[in-house]
Amino acid sequence: MSFPKVGNLAPVFTLENQRGEKVALKDFRGTSNVVVYFYPKAMTPGCTTQACGIRDTKEELAALDTVVLAISPDPVARLAKFEDKHELNFNLLSDEDHKVAEKYGAWGLKKFMGREFMGVLRTSFFIDKEGRLRHIFDKVKTKSHDQDVLAYLKENF
């Protein structure tokens, strides 16, 4: 599995969000930069920490013309519960067949407690207003993800 190439147009997708609404990457072209982040499972400790960090920096991201799309293999109903429980304020997208994660190279072999399995590789992508992939965050730390993204945006855009 390999990541899309920085500088190229980001792979397009349309997925359902936590409210069952279709959200397409192209919807943001010309208006917003987009951070697309892949996470393994809603309502788990690391994913909750990561999502709450993004929630708490939404205004700072908006000031940098940036929206966040969080993608996991969770069904829409679970994403709705995740949003409600943690008062999340951004799109949580359902990629149950992990086709979008595969397009982005964010699906692969994982190891946990001596077991190997296929799953989401916690990765984030920064896509500019023209739809071009500008940066890949491939060593995502759940506790600092929001600050790492903000620091990158402030330095580069």
C-alpha cells in the first residue's frame, strides 16, 4: 500500500457523514483547504482524544480556511453516537468497505498484542483549495494531532 503523491490531485470520494448526508471532497474545491484524517474506530480512547482535539481547534482551523473530514470504517449510526457523546463539530465519514482508505494508502497490515490484521493506518492528508495533496502526516499521535496540523498550516499557508 502506498500513499498518493504529494503535488497530485487528491483521490476523490463521496461518503455518508454521521447524519446520513453525502459529503464529497469536490464540495470544498475552490473554497476550503481540507484535512482528511483516517482513524480506526469511533469511541475508542485514542480516536476520542484525536477527535476532541480537532473539535477544540475548529475555530483556529476555520481561520486558516480549513475544514476537517474524519474517515473510519464505522457505520453511520456509530458515527452519530460518537458525534453526540463528544459534541463533535465536523464531518465523520463512514468508509465501511475501506475503499477510500485503500485509495489513500491508509489501509494495511497492523500489529497489536502479537496479532496481525488489516485495518486503518492512522494517517492524515492536507489537501489545498485546488484539490491537490500538499502534505501527508503519517506518524500521527492522537494527543498532539490537532496541534501538529495547526503548526503545519501556520508555517506553510
